[in-house]
Amino acid sequence: MRNPTRRGALTAFAAVAGALAARPAGAIGPDDETGIALLRHGAGATLRPGAVEQLLWEATKRTSIDARERPAVVEPESPEVFRHPLIAWLGEEACPPLSDAAVARLGRYLRAGGCLYIDDASPPGVDGFDQSVRREVERLLPGRVLSRVSNDHTIYRSFFLLERPFGRTARQNFLEGVELDDRTAVFYGRNDLFGAFGRDAGGSWRLPVEPGGDEQREMAFRMGINLLMYATCLSYKRDQVHVTEILRRRKWRVDEGGVVK
């Protein structure tokens, strides 16, 4: 979606973030297209090839989002994180601790209005990545911990009506998250969401979806589109069952002195 209000808000945020990083920063992506950035920490940035491209292609086809289909890959210490309203961290095994510089950068990103989606792709019974996630979230947002996201959360109705999260697997029937003010800044799912999306060079799905097959894959796409809408485009009134119009644009939080909060 192209919108002057959104362009102005995001451009202003990127400019402030650039000043904080002592380097220039522009609007989010080319021509303000919506996209997803993959966090380069552990093996996650290369874990699910083609997944982001397929999700964004579906989002463009099903919604009025103007999507940039190629994902960006960002280093956690880089000021480039501020160019992306939605960053996905994928993993399937234990990761080393983030550097202090990365913790400071990502913590500032989240407090400023960014959204981090963490996707556990490990098989049931393997919890190394889960342990790493919980350790790092506590470092990113001291004093806050992951807690269960209610089933009436906006993410389940930001575009499609859903009753629970979906992904390539059905390991967990709820999301966890961290709230900041009136929004969820961090989502954590353990159903390998992005694993449901990727296709190989021949056009076949890379991975099976279990146990629900094609129907479950479709629901995973709906979950991915809802995440994209929640994180990058919209905020909705909580008391509405479903809405089809934008009620207000999410804005980065910058005070009158130009400081990101």
C-alpha cells in the first residue's frame, strides 16, 4: 500500500535511526514496498530458502500490500535493522549469545516500534533454540519475559480470522510474546511457520506440512499474512471481530526532540 502518512512516518523514523547510528538512513525499502528482513544469527537466515519470497508473493496476490519479494538479511548489530518494520529470526538449534552491540541495537529497534518474529523450526523434543530465544529476549528487553498471547489478540484477525497459530508443524497451539505499550513487539512461535512456504526450483513444496497437509499449509499462509499486516501496516481496534479497512497506521515512536523511544 502506498500512503503519504505511512511514508512520512517511516521516513522520519529511518532518518532518526540513521542519526543515532551516525550514518544516513532512508525510507523502508525501495519505493516504500513492504518486506521482511531475516536476522543473521545462527543458521536462520538460510534455513528456509524461498520461504519469504513465497509468502510475500501470496500477500501481494491476496491483499493490497505492495510487497518487496526478496528478503533482506540483516546483521543484529547493524543500523540497517531500522529499515525493516518486521524482522524474522529463524532457528532450529542453540545459538551463541548476541553481542552487547546487537542487544543494544535490537532492543532500541523494538522499543522504537519494530517487530521481531521468532520462528522455532526444531523438531519436537529438541529445545536448544528455545533456550537461546528465552535467554536473548530477556537481554533485549530487561524486566520483560515471553508470555502466552491470548487467542483474541489482533494478530489472529488483522486480515484473516484465525483461532490459533499455524505452521509447518503443530507443535504448539499458542504464540508467546512481549508487550510494549499497546502493541506486541516480539512474537515467538514453535510451529516452523516459514517452513510451510518454500518451493524448490521445480515449483514443488520443499517440506511436508504435518499433520494437516494442504489445508494446514493454507492456514500457515494466512497466519503469515496476518503477521505481515500486524507488524508492517495496521493497527486495529481490539473490540472488532474483523475489519477490512485501515483504522490507523502504525507510527514509529519519536519524541519532539527527535529521539527514538
